[in-house]
Amino acid sequence: MHVNKFCSIEPEKLNLLVPFFEHRIYKKKELLLSEGHRCYEKFFIVKGCVNLFYLRQNGVEQTVDFAIENWWASDFMAFQHTSAAQFSIRAVEKTEVLRITAEQQRELLKAVPELNEYFHLVFQKAYAAAQIRLRLLYELSKEELYRHFSEHFPDFMQRVPQYLLASFLGFTPEYLSEIRKKYLS
């Protein structure tokens, strides 16, 4: 179980987790969360992939993150305050999640306080990854960024449509296509 990779919890306490989560399956391109709507929940990705994005002023979607198996996805600020989401979340492929509301999470943490360590470590790791990504965006050329991403996440590159990958890397789909041709030839 994913929790055991981050902290030790007695097996009988792990059974207490089940009623706090709702199992959901989303079809490809189905929204889990819509920008502007109140955010009550976060999602643990059991199987599949989602992208987190917002609509830019020019009407173009800007992908800021992805989540795959064993990752969490939400608009975390909106989740914390149960406020309007600044981001949307959409299934990139058929996606199976465990969904928990903010209220359910508070109750879960009362029932199994050891999970505070789990959430702390998971989100510390995610924040560190976001910091590294920002540094790469500032320091690397577009071609270097593409090369870094393709070398470190080759399986991911196969799962995500090119237009979403381009958005995530800050490219146009056409520019990404040019870079890919250059590296494939």
C-alpha cells in the first residue's frame, strides 16, 4: 500500500481508511474539477493520468501539472479553504481514483493521526518536485527541457498527448513537433 512507503501504520488501522474514500472512475477527457467551482475534494490516482490546467486570458489551456498512479491531484489551495478552484483537472485517459473530501480528511486524521506524517512527506516530495521543475524551466533552453523530460520520463512521454506535453513544457504543439523530428532523425 502506498501509505507504507512513507510511514508505518498498523494493519488494523489501515482498514479504517476505506470508509473515508469514494472510489470513482472517470472517462478519458472527463473533468474531475472545474476552474471556478468550489473545490471540496482531492484525488489519489489509482490508475490512469490527469492533467491540471487553467484557461489563460487568450482562451488557451495551460497545463501546469500531471498526476499518474500513486500521485495526488487537486487545486490544493482551494481544497484547503473549500474555495473556488483556480484550476481544472481532466482525465487524460480512463482514470480510477480514490476521492476524499476536506471534511472526510479531517475526520480521517482524527481517526488515524499517523497519517499526518504520510501527508506531510507526500506533499513535501511533491513540492520539491515542483521547485525542481521551476528551476529547469528557468535554466534550460526549450530543447534541453524537452531532452531532459524525455530522458527522465520516457514512459510518461508515451502516455500524454503531444498537445498537453507541449502546454506543460511551455511550447506550442508545432514547436514540440519540430523538436521531436530533430531528435528522431
